[in-house]
Amino acid sequence: MREKFNLKSNTKLLLTVGRLEKIKGQHHLLKALALPILKEESIVLFLVGHGSREEYFRKLSYKLKIDDKVFFLGIRKDIPQLMASCDLLIIPSESEGLPFVLLEGMAAGIPVIATSVGRIPKIIGKDERGLIVPPKNSYELAKKIKFAIKEKEYLEDLSKKAQVFIEKNYNESIMLKKYKKIYNELIFK
């Protein structure tokens, strides 16, 4: 991705994947990138997805003067490759259930920063397998991004723990058993 977008080798690549809608919270992430705490960092954000707020997010990134750091990639079919080339996966949602992108990112070994909504805190723990931030809080999100950039080894350790957790709790055979149990409960009610 650095080569494709002509970025310096020390540029940190942030990734967020989801519908471009208010509930997914990308605007909080854009505001975080514009805060002074991150202004001097060499970072870019890849926004993957499509939705009704895309034009608003484009205008917001321009208004915040970070449009040179934000790349709108649209709908992609190469999410695993994107995750492999990025430094952080960020899930800034205002509301969630259990986002599959969280499980996919953790399984891929990319460090995750996510909001404490839905089942995310249960999956990540208290900064045990990723970093948690309160929803709708751009400043706290910016602080965690800064921390993640500076504490690369710590984040790598969290990512390894995340991979083990996902393999233990969400591997294919476990998921098939869980789905089978749900189907049986629905069919035999």
C-alpha cells in the first residue's frame, strides 16, 4: 500500500472497514486525525466501504485539512491483503453487535483499536487483545492511536494474544457447532 500510494516507508497505515454511515463513527476517526496530538505523525487512513455519508466524510476531511491523509477506497474484495499491509485496524463505531471485521482483523494479527460498544469489549477484554476507547470520543481515540504508534512491541503482543483467542473461540469448527446449536433451537422450538 505504501508503494501503491507513493508513501514514505515510515508512514503508519490505518484501516477502517465498514459502511460509510453515521453509526459506524468514521467522522469521529477523521476528527481524531485532525487533533494536534496526531498532527505531526506520519499517518494515513484507508477508509473502505460505501454509504450515504461518503460525500459528507470527504468534505469533512477537506474541512479538517486532512484530505491528504485520507484515502477513500470504496468497496473492496481484498480486505485480508489490506489488513496484512496496514499497521492498525480501527473500529470507531457508535453502535455495534459483533462486527466480523473485528474477528477478521484479530485473526489476521493486525492490532485493533475499537470503541466499547456491543460485544467488542467482551472480545477485546480490557486492553488485553486490542485497545478499547469510549464511543464518540475523538480525543481518546487520538490518544490510543498515538500510543499504538509509539508502543509497537506492546501492540504486537496484544495481536498475538488476539490471534490465540480467535483461534480458540471462533475457529471454523467451533463456529459450525454454534450455528448448528442455534439452528436446532429454532427448528425444534
